[in-house]
Amino acid sequence: MTGAIKERRGPNVVLRKLPARSAGKGDIVAGKEGSPTAETAHGGPLMLQLDLIDEDPLQPRTKNNPGFSPSSLTELSAAILLRGVKTPISVRPNLEIPGRFLINHGARRFRASRLAGLTHIPAFTDTNYSQADQVVENLHRNELTAREIADYIGRELAKGLRKGEIARQISKSAAFVTQHAALLDLPEAIAAAFNTGRVRDVTLVNELIFVHRKAPADVSVWLADETQEVTRSSVRMLRAFIEQKLERRQPSGATEGDAPLFVIAGKQNDASDGSGMLQSLPWVNPVLAIRHQGREGRLLVRRRPSSAGKAWLRYDDDCELAEVDLIDVQLIALVEG
């Protein structure tokens, strides 16, 4: 009957027949003793019951794999609800439990389909599958690059779609789309670092954009030093330095066009007399370098503590802010800010 969903029940397996109006080559499914015949006859995928499928306990992906995180599976589940499972999973008969199947690859699609409330999933059977094949399938999967994602988003925006609509289309958050859209119009210094592959992390690129808005000259010169490693830690330290710098009062006589004074990769960028020796110049913004509980940092003398005997400091290793007891703080140096 056209449009009806029929099931054929064999001794050990139940496989669904697709509606006649949407059936295509190879979509008819039938099975007996865990050996579906229609797939081999027509070359198409089965619509296999999820309840008949088990995950391979020896698969290379562990439970802590990022692909199995709740947020990742929720995104994939939303995509499946919207468009269905477009790529069939691969299974093999479970030799220990007749009538059941083990997943060769497609565990994420399997889990997300269950999360979406589906009862069946398209699947191909492949009995010639090994653990090495599982590793290869995951190891050599080439995901879309950040640039490719950004270009797709740019094309959709050019069509007049809003970012929220694009996010729903690809089952990603609005923040994901916004972050990648920012790659379409980067400041020159950041674009150079991104296009050469020096920085690939989209979150890191957006962090650099944020800091660049506050101090474009400092960020441009910082990135111009090719020996400077661009990591989340180094960018956090750059951001902390710039924020601290902006908190200070501008020195008397300084103008907006004055060259920036900052620290690059632990090197002081001061004036030199041309011989490589630093000139003896008065410090404009001395900073107290301290040690607290084995960690080094800077004392924030311009930030008001909550009570007497306390002070705010910023640790050097991760730029964390903390209010501590002054009695526990050891002064180790007076340095240029």
C-alpha cells in the first residue's frame, strides 16, 4: 500500500520497509537470521531498528571523546531531527548474539538518533571490518576548516539569511555562527596570522579581535614578532597586560600617536641607543612583582581591596585575579609595567 509502513518479521530480526512514495533503489529491506538480502540485491542501505544495534565495546573512541560529549550529541541530534540521517552507518552481524548487529562506524549518529527519538537508522552491513579500519576511519576523517565554515556562512549571509537562521540550518549555536562570521572581516595583522595557519583556533581569533579593538597598535606589533607563540595562555597574558595598561593614567605629555610600550614574549620593548644597550630612562609605571603561595604575579595597586590588610593581584601563569591577605604576599621586584 502506497505510503504505508510495513514490517517483515523473521526469526531473529525486524526490519522496516520504507514508504513506497519515498522508496528508492535498495530501500526495500528484508532479513532472515541476521543476513538481510535486499541490501545485497539492490546495493542500498537498510532501515535497521536501533534496538537491534549494539556499539562495539572495542571501538577506538572512548567515552571521554569530545564527539560523545552531551553538547556535541545534542547538536547532531538537532541536525538529524531537521534533515534525517544522511549518511548510513556501517554494521556487521553480532556473532555472539544472532539477530543483532555491532557498529563498525557511526556510533555518534547512532547515539544522536536515539536522542532524537528515532526508531530506525539507515545502515550498510560490512562483515569484512576490523579494529584497524575503525581507527583509519576516524583518524583520516578530514573535517571542514574554520575558513571553509566561514565561507559557507558568508555565502548564506549574502543570500539575506540571518545568523540565527544559519545556526538552525546547521544545528549549531548562534555564537558558533557569529565567531566564524568574524573570520570574514579580520584586522590585517590578525588576518595574516590566521591565513598563514599561525593561529587556527576560532575562539583564539575572536579573543585577538577583542583585544585588537582596545589596543590595535599593541596587538599588531605583538603579532609582527614571528617568534611569539600565539596560544590561549599568551593571548590571555597580552589581554591582561593591555587591560592593566589601560587602567593606568596616561603619562603627562604623552600623545595618542606615541609608540606603544609593552612586553613581547617576555622581552622588554624599550628605547635603545642603537648599541643594543637599553637607555637609562625613568620608569613611568613601576609595577610590584610578587610571589604568593609559590606563584608569581603583579600587585594591582590601583584596585581597591575589600578591607584593610588585603590586596588584589594578578598571577603571571594564567592571569587569574585574586584578592589575598597582604601578610602572605612576598615582594620580589620592582619592574616596569
